[in-house]
Amino acid sequence: MIDESLQILLGGAISEKLQVKIHINEAKNVGGGEINETFRINTNEGYFFLKLNDATRYPEMFRQEFAGLEALRKARALAVPRPLATGTAGGKTFLLMEFIQKGNAIGDFWEDFAAGLARQHMQTQDTFGFPTPNYIGTIKQYNTPYSNWSVFYAFNRLMPLTKLGYDEGIIESSVVKQMERLCRHLPKLFPQEKPALLHGDLWSGNFLIGPDGKACIYDPAVYYGHREMDLGMARLFGGFDTRFYYAYQSIYPLAPGWQQRIGVCQLYPLLVHTLLFGGNYYSSVREILAAY
Ligand code: ADP
């Protein structure tokens, strides 16, 4: 539910952005999101998907999500909802996008999903990074460009979150030291790899089966990174069939030693979850670090 006065303000702001008169007739909560309020809105122009958050807390978040969705759509690899407008109204920041109806998986769903992700990962550029910082959940994600993955991963991902956790009293100084040791070791673990266009937050809650029976991905934290990051994330929280990994490996094989790197790639999402939710995730961080 969105109260009526906010509904009117949002309708006005969206109309201005789209240059089309939009009247919101109904807003129905869509569950499943962890960070934002999410709705299917019924308007005079049909259904749309709307995300809302506090305008003062995360002013840039939806602009970055908009840019990420556009970057993924440009790759023409997997289905991605079309972002339509972002702005503020009534103290809320909003992101409006195409509403994707849920469908049923068709025959080679997992193989097809893997092929799409591989095609997306084949999109490359000279450096690891993204033009602007963005967010993973509500956590700022730095994207300063580097030509070397190990440097990028240490400086933009592992160390900033470790430091944040330490400053907030969540991460102990011994773990900071272990993380620094691991960062020094990264060049030995990761062979040279081309930057790949990543979804960046690829867990099973961030795709749905679209009306054509194929995967549609959303809620990304896009950057050019190491493709094992997307696969490590998918494995971490489960929900992807083994056929997905086999198909990916046969289409776009990973460099030898990828099995040993899974935990290291999972350290970043585990740090994100440690900061957002604490508890067991921190134990997993420590377990992975103990091996280095
Ligand atoms: P959050 O940013 O809060 O994590 P999500 O972007 O993950 O929110 O969206 C919450 C839920 O809404 C998803 O789990 C999915 O089921 C659904 N959803 C997301 N995007 C769309 C869309 N474009 N069309 C229809 N449903 C969507």
C-alpha cells in the first residue's frame, strides 16, 4: 500500500519524467525485497514495478541501479527489466521500471541462463571498475578502475568493507590482519583475467522466470569484475541447479584453480552480509580467512 497523497505525488513526478500523464490507480506490495519497498502499480498506462526508499538516506542509490540495469540491457545477453524513471516525491526516492510477469521455466532453462550469463561476462573493457561508485544492498561499492583484478578486489572490495566493519566494532583487529595477508596473496590465486560485465549481486532472489520461460535478472550491483564473483555469489546462497554451473563451464571455461578461489570470491558478499546482518556470516568470513 502507498497512501493516497504519496500516490498522487508519485504519479505527478513520474508523469513529469516520462512526459506522459500517469495516474496510479492501485499499488500492490511485492514481497521478496530486503532493502526497499517494492510495488506493482496499476496505472492508466498499465502495470509498472516501483521501488521506494527514503530520499535522504540513499539519494544516489536508484540512479545507480538505473545505470546498472541499462548496462546489463546493453549487453543483450539476459533479460533485464527496462528502467524508466528515477526521482523523488514526498520524501521518497523512486525507481520505476517495466513490470515482469512471472512465467514457467521452459526446457533448457538452466543451460539457457548459463549461456546468457556467459555472453554477458564476455562483455569486457580495459579496466576493472565502473564509471561511478554504486551500491550492493545499502552498502557503498567503490569502483575506482584498476587494470589488475587482485588490486581492484583488495582496494575496492575487501579492505573497505573490512575497515568499515572494524570501525563499527563488528570485525576484530586480528581479522583485519588476516584480510591484509590474504590481499597480499591474491595475485598468486588469480591468474590474469579480462574484466567481465557482472551482475554483482547474483543470488536466487535476484532473478525470476519471465513470461517467455527464461531467466530475467534485476537488482544488480554492476561493475566490470572477475566473472568468478557472480558464480561464487550464486553458489553461496544456493537456488541454482548444478546444470547451470556445468553449462557455464562448458561454454566459457574458468581458469584452472577456480575451485580454490570460490571461498575468496565469496568473502565479499559474506562481508556485506556481516555488515548488514552479522552473526553466522562473520563466522564464515573467519573460516575462509583461516586457510590463508
Ligand atoms: P530490493 O532492492 O528491496 O532487494 P528487488 O529489486 O530485489 O528489491 O525486488 C523485490 C522483489 O520484487 C523481487 O524479489 C522480485 O520478486 C520482484 N521484482 C523485482 N523486479 C521486478 C520487476 N521488474 N517486475 C516484477 N517483479 C519484480
